[in-house]
Amino acid sequence: MNPMIRRLNNLFDQIPHDIVAVALRIFPAMVFWLSGRTKVEGLFTIKDSTWFLFKEEFALPLIPSDLAAVLATAAEHVLPLLLILGLFTRFAALGLLIMTAVIQLFVYPDAWVTHGLWGATFLALIARGPGRLSLDGLLGLDHGPVLSAGTFGLRNEARSQRQP
């Protein structure tokens, strides 16, 4: 049984981080993007219902509700776009991780399972980067894991072999 498990694990090791990172970027980004779109009319006019929600339901202890509404709405538009493009990915993921923590602590504390999934995704992007299928990779802004030929044409190499 152990040799079979090791063989399967070795096969799973061949899944390129570049492909995994695309999924890690796109799916949680869409959750935040779609949430941001519910807060505006047209391109970026904040709805009356958004102002109300931030005053009554999403009230934060340290930030005035009007400022929180603007910051959250802007973040839910800008940070997901950055994640999808893979531009400044680690910083965008950090911003969404902080936003998720604020939502968990002050708005919906019972939604810890959902927030935990989002947080784990953002932590993976912060730790491993956006992969080469990103603007960060294309522009040389993020070194990411060094890749070489292997299954699917790409294979993760040891961290010790990373380029500076």
C-alpha cells in the first residue's frame, strides 16, 4: 500500500504550480468581484442599499460606515482584477486576506468555514506566488517556483533552486 501511495503522491507532485495558481487566483477573485458588483450601479456608483448595509449590518468598530463602504467596494473591484491578471498578486491576496479577516471578526463570525477556505487560498498565493501564467511572471515581478520540463511540460523544482 505504501509504494502505491508514494507513486500517487509523486504523480500529484507533477501538477504544475502554474496551473494550480490560476485556479487559486480566479475562483476566489470572482467571489469578491461579484460581491463588489452588487454594491454599485453602472460602472461605480455606490447604491443606496450599500450605504445602508454598511451603516446598519456591516458596521465596523473603528471605521466610519461611509468610509468602510467606499474602501470595501473599491477593494472588491480592484483586488480581484489584480488577482485574475496575476499582477501584484501577493499584495492583492494579502489585501483580500485582511478583508476576509475583518468580515470574519466583525461582520459574519459564524461563516468561519467559508472564510477559512478563502483565507487558505490567499495564504497559498502569498506563500507560493501567482505562477508563470500571470503578469507578475511575464514581467519578472515575481520569481515563483522554478519550473522545468516534466509532466504537462512543467514540473515544480525544489525551493532551494529558486532564482533571485
